[in-house]
Amino acid sequence: MSITRVHNLSISLDGFATGEPQSLEAPFGHAGERLHEWMFATRYWDESRGSLGGDNAFAERHTPGIGAEIMGANKFGPPGWQDDPEWRGWWGPNPPFHTPTFVLTHHAQPSIEMEGGTTFHFLDASPAEALEQARAAAGDQDIRIGGGATVVRDFVLAGLVDHLHLVQVPILLGRGVRIWDGLEGIEDTYDIEAVSTPSGVTHLTFTRKATA
């Protein structure tokens, strides 16, 4: 059976996955690009100049075996994108997903077919309902929960995430959207491993514990 996975979700030392306020000009608010500098330096991101090593090995796990993605409205666009009929996401005509991609929003609208195999579907649905549709679209492949932090947190709280990969970056943001709120006791459900790399980040992987 397919599993649900989260990959490469960067967080600050105080657990924020984005800063504030988010806008078209500042998608991650006052955090800027600081949460993602580790990834920009990898071969996965930059094929010509990026480095290999631990960060790259983790980053590369993002894509193989994924048949569908689920993301939140704030990942698809800045506040108010639902009122812009021309908005097609941040990624241009050929988004990097190349799968059916389900956007959770209270403003459902017709699907948008993009180049490269990505089709955005807009759902006003619970995590379980969205996962059911994504599984039907993914076939026997896995489903990626793409973020942001609120969506990932909601899926973890609903018991719907099998593998969670967070990247703790050594900065303090102080405000924004936190991943940890409401997740007390997560260690009871997941086996947790931590790997630090020379870039200064720590890769935290949470793998659902086997049940008898």
C-alpha cells in the first residue's frame, strides 16, 4: 500500500516553517530564503554547481515514487490569490510536481492543467477526504504532503503521515507558522532520527512505529 511522505520541510530552531507577513514579494515573510539556503547549495537543486553529500542525499528523496501531492492554499500562492483568475502558482507554466496536485482551499475552483504532467485540483476537504482522492490519483505510488506547516500539522494530527522529514536550520525567527503546535508526544508515534551535516542543519526523520 502507498504511504504518505513529507520531505525537505525546513524549520527554524524555534520551530517556524515560515515567517510573517507572507506576500507576493515575500513568500516566506521575514524569514526570506534563510530556511532554504542549505537546499540551494545541493546538486539536487543546482545540477551544475551544487554539492553532493548528506544534504543532497536527503533532498533527493523528495521526488522518487511520488504519484500525487497535497498542499495548502498558502503554498500555492500569496494571500488573496483566490481572487486572481490568472494565478497559476509560483512555478511558471511547468511546475516541478509532474503529478496530480491537490490544493486545499475553502475557495474550490476548476482544475488547472499545466505543462509536464502537473494538474492542480482545488479541494475544500478534510485531510482524510483529500488523501482519499490523492490515493486514487496516485495508483500504487506514494503521496507527498507538500506543506506548508499548517497542512503538515493537520495531517500528522489526523494520523495520516507515515514518513516526516524536517530540516532544522540554525536560525531563530520568533514568529510565523510553527510546525510543533499541538504535536506534543509525537515521539510516542514515530521513531525519530537526527543527522547533522557540515552545512549546519539537522535532518530530523520521523518514521511511524510499527503496530502489532
